Amino acid sequence: MDNEKGPFTWIKKMISKDGQPDKKPKKFHYLLLVLLFGAAIMLISNTLFQEDSTTEDLSVFKNGEEVKQEEEVPVFGQQKSGGNDAISNYEKAYEAQIKEALDAIVGVEDATVVVNVDATEKKVLEKNKTTQTQKTDETDREGGKRKVEDQSQEEQLVIVRNGEKEVPIVIETKKPEIRGVLVVAKGAENIQVKKWIIEAVTRALDVPSHRVSVMPKKTKGE
């Protein structure tokens, strides 16, 4: 490397007099060297710190995203799967019961039943109800009198201790509402048999007749 070029040559010229080094450098020269050295250290430190901070932030963000997915996805999946399983179990139970009953009716053969359930079962909880009544006598400007009665009602769940937990009291469990029923069976083309099927389904499942559809089943040769 040529010693006449570079930052060190420029520094030497700054602290020299007429291109010749001073035998006794002044305080100004020492101060200038210290400032330049300090500025170089600060520049290098800031560059390294910014690179480390960026790398650390990206790492934390990725880790946070992975943790969030691991926590939320399984929980959502379990809730969805649990609700669908409960509905499916109700539908299969209803379908099996109705099929067994319809196959026993005269003129009905090989019945296929499809039941569509609205939701899972509903639980009715025990509540303490408090009703407050407030009566007020009012008199208008003309001397007329009237009574005003206001009622307000408050409800509060009844909680009991079950071991180490506190749970509400369930007074009733309602079965899920049925949206519709489809029956496909041999013999349903007969008007009387079709009426019997509709009556059997509406009474067994407690659904209105307009939610029950009965269709004749085709034979294997058709």
C-alpha cells in the first residue's frame, strides 16, 4: 500500500506544519485525534446494534406467530369438532329410531331416513328472580290524579359447590330442534302409506308436517 495515500496521510498533514511533522504536537491535534477515533467507534457500534436488534425482533415475531398458531388452531378445531359430533350423534339416533319404526308399518319397506338437527341440546339453568314494583301518584295541572306503576325484574344464576368447583343448577335439558326430516321408502307412492309415514314421523319427533318430506324409493331395476 502507498503510504502517501489514505486517511492516515490526511491526518498527518492536519497535525503537520508545511507538510513537516511538528516535533511537539499541540493539544488541538490530540483533541482532533480523540474525536475522530470516538466517532469511528460510535459508528461501528450503532451498525452492529441495529443488525442485532433486527435479527432479534424477527426471531421473536416468528416465535410468537408459531406459538399463537399452536394455541389457537387446536382450540378452535376441538370446539368445532365437538359441536359437530354432538349434532351428528343426535341425527344418527333419530334416524335409527324412525327407520326401525317405519319398517314395521304395513306397506313400508327399506326406509331411508335423514334427520337434520338445528343445534345441540339446550340446558335451562335455575335462576333467582327478583321483581320490584314502584307506584307513584301523579297530579297534573288541572287537578287530575293518576297512578303510575313501574316494574323491574332481576335474574341471578343459582350456583352450588360441586367438589372444588362452583356450577349452576340445571333444571331442564331440552333436545335440539329438528329442522327437517326426509323419508325415502318403498311403498311411499301409495297415498295411504304416505299419510301413515308422515303421521308416524310428526308424532315421534314432535315436528310439524310441513317439515317432513316423504318420497318413494325406486327399485333396483329402475
